[in-house]
Amino acid sequence: MARPPSGARSRRAAGAIPGAAGSGVVPVNDLGRGWIATAPEVRDVLDRVLSRGRYVQGPEHDAFELELAAFLGVRHVAGVACGTDALVLSLLAVGCGPGSEVVVAANAGGYAALAAAQIGARTVYADVAPPALLLTAETISRAVGPATTAVVVTHLYGNVVDVASIVDVARPRGIAVIEDCAQAIGAVDPSGRRVGSLGDAAAFSFYPTKNLGAAGDGGAVATDDDRIADAVRSLRQYGWTARYTVGRAPGRNSRLDELQAGILRLGLRRLDSLNARRRDIVGRYRHSMPKGLEFVTGAGCPSVAHLAVVRTPDRAVVRARLDDLGVRTDVHYPIPDHMQAGLASPLRSTDLPETERAAREVMTLPCFPGMTDEEVERVGAALGAALLDP
Ligand SMILES: *Cc1c(COP(=O)(O)O)cnc(C)c1O
């Protein structure tokens, strides 16, 4: 059961890292390496869960909720099916719905805007501020209005938003602050508190590429507020207030399954050390960083370096040169939300100069805990070569 493919086994036996060996290419990410490191423990989880016969909301799920709540320093964690649902359920639980406005960034992949659209709320985009490309109290102040019910702050690329200053703007106006922690689990703010404990509610995704990734989809909502927690726990399961009693609307089915919860419990124990490795990789890139590239992802605390993002006005040229040197890159994200055909058009006319400039300039370098030191060095050297004038 669940053995790695035989090719991976034989390469491992030879002491090489699957995906790195032979190809000469440094990928942006390679999730399989992480699984191979934990394969025996993962097999134990599969055996335990499958033989127990509880596959949804069983003991692994309940233990994971408690362990994540303790890790974050919050009173409640509710497991859900994915990060997008965690945003939807957080928005519903703080009272958003048709007629309310939700302020979001437009450079964060569209997830918050999609969540607002799903519940009939209207999206208002706020610009982000360089160098970290995050929302700030100042950019949010320009976007909130009398109908604003919530602000979603995304800790983009693993960088930490100054949530406290945003709470200072929001709370006197009765606006809820929801953290999107999908890219920043484990990060701490300058006061030492974990992201996910800084606003009214927080959404997490355990999509496989995230810093804490499942072997499929998963998500969670964290909160200190008993009423928000009750609402999420009810809405994630049909709106039940008791078994077969639909006491709340609009309910849905959004549960975290038992296998994923068991795997996530393993990952949570390793999260801080894996995040340290990510920061270390970005630190080494910075060390060898040539002029002409500006770092968006921080190397020290508080970033957890979900993605190693740099920016340059010559992005297309630099990416092509890196590709020639065997270093793959990506762009997170090429199209800002307010220019996406499938996202609700912005409510008010939107002026987002920093967001639009960033979308033209950002690029993502390889960064994942399973990278070898040799690969990290190769990326550093390739950056130097790619940025030399032709
Ligand atoms: C991945 C991600 C999400 C969505 O999570 P899913 O589990 O894929 O639904 C939301 N917000 C951000 C910032 C993300 O990176």
C-alpha cells in the first residue's frame, strides 16, 4: 500500500534525490521529495485510519484541530475542505452576505474575491504597498466605505501583513478582519504572535504546495471568537445545529477528511523546521543577489518564504536566461483580480498602480524544503549570470 513508484525507490536506494538526479533542471517545486522523507509515518497513518473505519471528522480530525489551535495560540480551529471554503465560511461567520462589501487585495490569486462572489458579497479592491506588496492600514483606508463588512488581508508569499494597524482602522468602523494565511502558516508577527491569531478569523489552506500541505485538498478556520467558531462548525456541515437539524443558512458540505488530518498532524510537527529551511534558501539567494533584482520575499523572521519572489522590469528576459541555465521560474500572479474576466468587476472605479506594476514584474524562484544545497547554489549562480548585461 502507498509505496513510492519503483523508479523512485531505486533512485533513493542509490542515494540520489528523485526529480533532481539526471535532469540537470532545478524545478520551482518538487512535492514528491517531501513525501519520501516521511513515507513510513504516512503509511502508519493510512493503516490507522483505514482500519479504524472513521473517515470523516474522526479522532485524527479532532486531534489536528486541537493541535493546530495550540500551535497558533487561538481558542478554536475548524477543519474544512479547502482554503477557499475557509474564506467563504469565515466571511459568512462574520456576517457577510448579499449587500455587504469585502475589501481585498487584487494581487493575491483571486481567492478572496472568489469567496466574496460565492456568497453574493461585493468585492472592493485596495492597492498594495511595496516592497512587500501587502495591504496596509493606509491602502485599506482608501477602500473602506459604509457598506464594508470585512477586510481580507492576505499574508502573501509568506510575508506578514501588519494586521494590528489594520485592526485599528477596521474595528472602530465595525469591520471584521479576516487573515488569509494560506501562504504563511507558522509565521509570527513582530510581537511574536502567529499569523492566524491576529484578526477576527483566519483561513488556512492545506493544498499540497502550501507550507503545511496535505496529500489532496484541505483547509481550516482559526478564531478566538466562540460565535464565529460555532457558525463555521455548523455551516461546514449542512448548517446543522444538531444532527439532521438544519438550523443555520446557508450551509454546505465542507469537511476535512480523516486521512488528510492524520497526514497534516505529521506535517505540523515538522512545520517550523521546514519553514526555517525555506527562509535559509531565500537568505542564500539574497546573499548572492546581483543588482537589478529586488526581493519581495523576506529572508528573516517574520516571512516563512512560501514563495521566493523577486521583481525586475526585465522579467521576460531574466526568466528566459534562467530557463536556459536550467532554473525554472513561475509568476504569482500574472493577472490582477480586477482584470480577470471570471471575477466580479470591482464595485468602485479602481486605481491600483502598485498592483498592476507588480503583476508585470514579479517572478518566483525555486524554493522548497527538499532542495539540495547544490541546487540552491546553482540558482544563486544562475541569477548572477542571468543579470549580467548581454
Ligand atoms: C492556495 C490559496 C488559497 C486557496 O486555497 P485552496 O485550498 O486551493 O482553496 C487562498 N488564498 C491564498 C492566498 C492561497 O495561496
